[in-house]
Amino acid sequence: MRLVFVLSAALALSPPVAFAQRAKNPAALIKEGERLYQAGKYQEAADALKKAHEAQPNPRLIFNIAVALENAGDLREALSWYQQYVGNTEGTDPALLKRSARSIDKLRLLLDKENQAQASAEAERQKLQGEAEAAKKRAEEEQLAAQRAEEENLRQRQAELDRAIKSYQRQKIAAYAVGGVAVLGVGAGVLFGLQARDEREKFDAARTEDTKQTFADNTKTKALLADIGFGVGLAGAITAIILYPKDGPPAEGEVRMTLAPRGTGAGLEVSF
């Protein structure tokens, strides 16, 4: 859309005193605006025409400012200037009024579409933001759940390690106890063995049949008790050797076979 020619001759004949403090008079500003418009510098052209209008208002300048702003892409301000032109009661041109009305309708339609596009874009932005926040929340919840699972895993591993250490300690205590019984059994066997030897010597020294029989019975009894003591000692020693842990205290990540703490049999002792 081209600019409407403004009768600059009338402006040029205006008293120069009114523009003594201005760098350019209205006619020069109008000419500059026309030049900028033809060069495609629509925003600069609108600015020059605004200055001319401020210096000496003219309805056609209002229309031309609206045209320049529309071409510059400033639709909202262009609409405002078109509406200002249509609202003028003097100096308007019927043809320009029709053009302004058509431009107003067109700009309103474009602005409505722009508003709808902006609203749609805003709704999409809010949707994406909501999805991003929901994803962030899910990630935080998953991270928290993973952290809790890791803490629970560590707790279970520590509990397994504690149980393994307690089982190791129970095995040592049981081995020591059985070993003590073995020592006592051997001691009893030695003691009764010595007593059986003494009874045998008495048997050999006896002169009467009754006395020999008594010492013979005592020798058998003491020998039997000695055999029992040695048997208990041997069995206890073997059991103590079996019970005593062959490795050191369990460490994290170990899996070892252990005797069941109660009853018979064996089990797996695991620590992490």
C-alpha cells in the first residue's frame, strides 16, 4: 500500500518561526518519511511522519502513519492509527475512510488470529511445562525410591553380616566348650587309667582269692572308666576340630558353609 500524497505546499508555506527550534520542518519530515517508505524502512518512515504530525497535525498524515506501521508489522499500533483516522470529524477523505475501515477489519482479524495463536502457544507451553514438572516429579520419586531401596539393601546386608559374625562367634564358643569336654575326658581317662594300673598292681600283690577278685573288679571298672574318658576326649577333640571355624571372621561379600547352630546339619552363611 502506497502513501497518500499530502499537500506539503501548504505545510511549506507555514510560518518558519513555529519550527525555528526544530531540525527539520514538517514538509522536510514528510519528504523524509516518503523517502524512507520507498526504501522499505517502514518503521523509520512512521517515526518521521509522526514528528511531522506533531509539528503540524494533518489527517492524511495519520492515515500514512497507519500504512507505514502496518507495513512495518506493528499491527496493533497501526490499528490504533487507523481508528484515530476514522474517528476524525474533519479533513478526512471518504475513499481513505473506506480503506481505513477495510484495514481495520483486516487487522482485527489478523490480531484475533495472532491472539489465538498466542493463546494456543501459551496453552502448549503450559502443557509442556506441566509434563516437564510431572516428569521431574516422577524422576524425583524414582530417585527417592531407589535411595530407599539402597538403604534397605544396605540394612539387610549389615543384618546378614551381623548374623554371620554371631554365628562365627557361636561356633568358636561351641568348639571351645566341646574342646573343654575333650580335655576333661582325656584327663578323666588318664586318671582312671592310673587308678586301674594301681588296682592291677594290688591284684598282683594280693595273696587271697577274695582279695584278688576285688582288685580284679576294681581294675576292670577303672579301666572301663578310663576307656570311656579317652573315648569322650577323642570324640570331643574331633567335634571341636569340626566346629572350630577354619576361616577368620566373615567379611562383606563372603559366602561360607557353617554348621547349623542348633540341631544337626549344615547351612549357608552369606554376607555382603
